[in-house]
Amino acid sequence: SVAEYVEKRNDPILDGIYKEAAMGYAGDSGFLTVHKIKAYGYLDIAFKVGRSVTIGGFSGLFKDRVWDAAVDELAYSQDERVSGFPQSSHHAPVKKIEINNPEGDSSKWVKRIVFDVSRTGIRYLPGDRCAILPENNDDLIDKTLVALKAKGYEKITLTAQWREAVKLRYGYDDEDMTTLPLRTLLKFGRIRPVEREVAKALYGISLNGKLRRIVDRRAEDQWELWDLLEMISQAGFDPKRLWKAHPGERGHICRIVPPESFRMYSISSTMDHGSLNGTQELTLTVGRLLYETSETAVSQSHSRYGTASHFLGDTSFTTPDDRGVVSLKLVHPPRFNLPEEPSTPIAMFAGGTGIAPFRGFVMERNQQENVGDSWLFLGVRTREEFYYKEQFEPIVANGRLHIRAAFSRDAVAAKFVQDGDENGRFLFEPGEKQYIGDEMLREENAKMLWDILRSKKDGGQGGHLYVCGRTGFASSVMTAIKEILRRYSQGTPEEIEAQVNQTLYRLVGEERYKQDIFTTYTGSHIDQKQAYYASEIVLHNNHENGFWMVINGRVYDMNEFGHLHPGGFKIIHGYAGMDGTQAYEKVLHHVNPEVDSMLGMYELGVVRRLDFGMEWGVVVAPDGLRFMALADVYRAWIRFLYNVVEMENALFNDYSLKEQTIIANDAPDAYPPIKLQYLLEVHDRFMLNFVAGTTGPILENLWAVTSSICSQNQDVRWIKDEIERINQSQEADTVRRLSHELQKRIDEVVERQPSEDDPTVTLIKAYCALLDGEDKRFLHEIKMAAREGVLLFEQFERDTVRLGSEQLLAAIRQLPRVLESYHARVLSGALSILLARPN
């Protein structure tokens, strides 16, 4: 096999090339992963809008969530293929570390890290990224060992996850390695900051009350493992249990200390394209992360360091000739690369260390022939943060680069002074403090950017725009771009706004507006001032109220991003007004910094946490009587409500076909027989999936739990009996038979092929419009009734049962009435249509 041949050759360069090829096929951003993401998006929409089976044999209803099962199978298939490839990491020694801002704040250094990759076979392009696998320093490890009451030499039996992860480390690729000393485990583990799943696991084995409050407030990221262990130890927990536990036990140290993950950095260099063996060096620009956690009820005051930046840039404990060997891998983002045609002009927007990829861009284009204009807009705080100034000056002097700088905390302006044909330098003159948007909107700059971003067919240059920086910086750039579009567009305010949005969406769709957004730390949930109740979030799943989404407890405004999303707006709409975390993590967006960091641009706040204390009750569950915490009763209501919202979104997407062209050359509002047939099928799916899905077992369980915790005198079977009574009524039977009657008339239309003004076609269209409106109204009313119950939990929290029992029961009793009213309205509407029909 190829793998055996590469291993036999024992050539590190050949081995590196083989690894890169394997990653391109089976890596985190390789072919298989991209295919899985695309397949998930397709299956998600397809099953929600009616597909009930795939050629692979997956089938089921909405409640079965077939799209999740299908993508799980794709993941298993990918794992099988990946198992045959080598571990995807390279090992490179650090060659040089230089400080980029020697005159700046020493506590906030920015350094250039140069790796010797001459024996790795690595090849990269401008815009590519390097993922670094960091290690924890001795000081942090020592603190953690003290908290664990351990020495560090204790042997730890590795879990399967750890056995695979440790192979990525230099010198630890032994297939038979099953144990590590505790000190080494902590060196390679994620112990700063504490992850949410780790905090939950620690609470599960310690039952520490303060730790529960920390988890409830989502404040675990304010802690490092050592001080969290100290806290629960003071309450009587023995930390030795963790490293003495056997593999498989939930308190085993490998479950509390997961393997460290890769950290992503933009590559700041360009490679020698003449070498067949790859490049010699790879350069990163790394800024130190240092932040303070506050003294609160769920956190304590401490200085915290970023793990990766501390690992790469802190040279206080190492000598220049002993920087060590770093595990790394390359990531080739599909949408952040230079134009294929060098003559295409580009505009780069860099915020602070966001200059990193653009150093490579500038160096690459400086080597190219017939290159177009290159503009660099730099947004930094002070003149000391004008990184790589000396390297850029000769390129500016020869006319291959134009730089505009904005200093937000320094009242200076950067002026370039030419000294001959190929020399010059930047001087700093008195000026005004300004932000990147101010510099972009200066008349001469705005006019130039307008010319670059317009397409060639519209008289512009058809240039490419690149943004790299933190989320706030990226938002400022996009805001300024929109303002430039408004400035040069014509029409009424509404027409101008529509033009702005369409131009922006087209720029992204044509891959001429590209972003590399990073965020090292967004702050804890406890730092957020704006918190939203779930009852408010569920209202934001339509064009009238906008589109919000919850991911990992944070609330995001998806109105703009939905149109910029590569998979299309329907995927975003599918999870609007609800928690989309599960779908987000299904496609591994949470471990993809390119995607995860972009969310910060659209963050509104956090989901408000409710306090239910330790309240509980006895409820009737499918398996009999059991104790149930009030918090779990609330979760049952939230699950029901989010389920209805997801159905409402799916139905909207399903019915949206009525506004689209089905047959070539038809107008969008045309109603050929195939569209009428489709609309009837939408209604049939609504009856099968959504009516049954909101009035069936999930509602019966919600009633059983709610009625038994609120009152001892309620019949837990009442709602099931009530739904059965309604479904067996003459009204319900007539509504069901309406579909059969419509199908007969559609069959007649297909056979006769009449014009659209034919009375039968007009009748079918009227019926379809009736069902469209009433089907949507049914789900909306179910949502609003369930929302009434959730509002009571939000109002009374731990006192919900004591103060809101009757209101909660009244809210859930509304749900059968919604079904009954739906049947009555459909019958009334159908009768009105018949009576209005001309004889």
C-alpha cells in the first residue's frame, strides 16, 4: 500500500507530503468533512420539507429526526476511512522568536514565531492557517498537581480518546502506549479554562453546591482546573479520587482532563515555490492573551493567560537554542485565498494581529508579475502596533502596496515619505484618533473602495476584499462597507437599503468578500449585560420579528448572516427562534475557529438563566411515578416549545415553494398542476408530521408531568382522551377527507390541462391558500399557547408550582382547543369558498 511504501522509505519529507494528502481527503477540512457538512444541510431541509426516504435506506417522520441519523452514519463511515491514515500532525522546531512591538506594552507583546519546517514536506498558500497543539507550562502544572494532592509521577491509564490524542505529540507516537505520568497528562491536557462538560462532570461526582451555581450561571470559563479543584476540596471532596479511579469510572482523571485541542493561527509568510520538497520556514504572528476574571459569587479575581499564546511566545523559561518541537498541522480554508488572476485589485482590512495573513499576501503579490493594486487598511491602537512597518516600506515605495492606517488611541497620522524610486518610510505626524471605519469613509478612500467592490459589468474593478481581525473589527469594516454602498447608490431609502443588501450578498456569493475572524476570549456569560428569556427568543423566527438563534447559551441575530451563509438562508431559518446548538455541533462548527469566531459579529447577549432552587415534585412518567426537579419540568416545556418552533420553520420553508418558479419560463406566481400537487402534499405532511407531532405522545407526556406536579386531582390521561375525542369528531373527519377531494380535482386538471383561469383550477388555488394560512396559524397558536406556560416559569421561577399552578394548567389546556378551532376554521373557510364559486 501507499502507507507501507511511505513508512518503508523513512523519508520525513515524503511522510509529510503523504500526511498532507491524507488530510486533504479525511482531515477536519478535507473532502469527507466538507461532504458530510453539505449532506447534512441537504438532508436537514429535505426531510423537513417532505422527503421520507433516501436511496441509502434512511426513512422516517419528522419526529424521528432522520437527518441526524443519516449524518451520524456518514460520520461513522468517515471514521472508518480515517483509521487507515496516519495521524495528521507535523513536528517542527522553533527557529526564531522576535518581538514585533519592542516599544509597546511589554505585557501585551506581539511576536513573530518562525518554525523550521524544512523536513516536513509542508506546502502552503497565502491565506492558509497553521493549527498549533499547545502545552501547559510547569507553573500551571505544579498548581494543578498540588490541587490534586499528587506528585506527578503517578501512572495514569489512558482512555481511547487519550491514546489517539497523544500520538499527535512529538516523541509519543508509540502504538502500544497505554499510560502516561500524571504530570505529562496535565502538560498535554486542557486544564485552562475549564470546559463546560468538565465542570458538569466534576459536579456529578462532587455534588458541590457552589459548583452547581457556577454551571447554572455558565461561569465555568472563569476558572482553571486547579482553583476549581481547590474550591470543591475545601468542601470535603477528595481530589485523589480522580487519579486513583479506574478507566471507565465517571470520576477518572481522563474525563476531567480532556486532551488539549489545536489552536488556529494565520500564516504570516510565503513559501519558496521553486522547492519540490516544500518550504523551509513557516511564520506566525502571535499576540499575548492576558485577561482578568472578576470577584463575584461564581468567580474569583485572577490574572489568566491564553494557553496557546503563552506556550508559543513566553520565552522567560527557555533559552534561545532550546525552544522545543511543536506539533502542528496545516488548514487550507476554502474561502480565504488570493485571486487566481494577479491583476485583480485587492483591499485588505487588518485589525491588530489581523495583519498576520496579509504579510503573506503582500510578500506573495510583491513577487508576481502584472499585479493589480493592493490596498491595506490597518486599524490599531497606537503607532507601536504598526507591525511589519519596516518590511512594508520598500514595497510601498515601489508602488505595489498602498497603506491607510487608523490609530484609535494615538493622535497621529501615518504619512509615507518617498526617498528615491524604491525607498521610503512612514512618518507619524500630529492627527486625530480614529477608528477603521473613519478612515474607510474618507472621501478619497470611500470612492476607491466603491470602485474596487463594484463588478466589472457595473463599471467597477471587480476586486476582492479581505477582512482579518476580531469580531468587533470585522463588524466595523462591514458597517463601513455598507455605508459606502449607501453613499453611492441611488433611489428611495428603501430601494437604497435593498441595493446595499443585494450587493453585499452578491460580494459574498461571488467570494469577493472574505473574512478571517478570530476571537481569543469573548468574556463569560456573567459579564453579559443583555439577557433574553426563551419566551422572547421563540418570537424571532419570521421576517416580521427577525431571526434569532441560540448556540451554547448565547443569542445571535441571524438576519444578515442567514443571507451570507454558504448553505443558504433556509438552513438558518430552520433553527431560528430556538436552540440550534445540536445542529451546529453536528457539523463540527464548534471546533472550527473559522466558523465559530464569526458568530461574535452577530451576538446579542445570552439566554437568561432561571433559578428553580432545589424544588421538586412527584410526577407520572411513562415508566411510573418518579421524583422530578422543577428545572426538569421547565426543560420539558422548553423542549416542547422549541419542537413547535422547528416545525413552524419547516412548514414555512415547505410552503415557500408557492412563490417560486417550478417550470421554466413560468412566472413565480404561476400555478401549474405540479405546484398545486406539491402544495397539497405539503398539507398532507403537515397533518401527518406536525399535527400528530404536537398533539401526540410529546403532549401527553407534558400534560402528565405538569398536571401531576401542579395538582393531585388531575386525570393524567385527560389530554389524550380530549385529543382522541377531537380527532374522532365529524369536523376532523371532514377536514381529512378534504385532501382526498382536492386530489381528485388535481387529477382532473392534470388530465384536462386547462388554463389557470379555469374554475376548477381557481377552486383548487383557493383551497390551497386556505390550507396554507390555517396550517401556519395552527402551529403559531400552538407555539403561543406553549409560550404562555414558559412565561409562567420565567415569572415565578422556583415558586412556579406554588404561585402559578392554575395558570400553568390553563395554558396547557388551551392546546386541544387550538386543534378544535383549526378544524372549525378549515371547514368554515372551505364552505365560504364553495358558496363564492360561480354556478
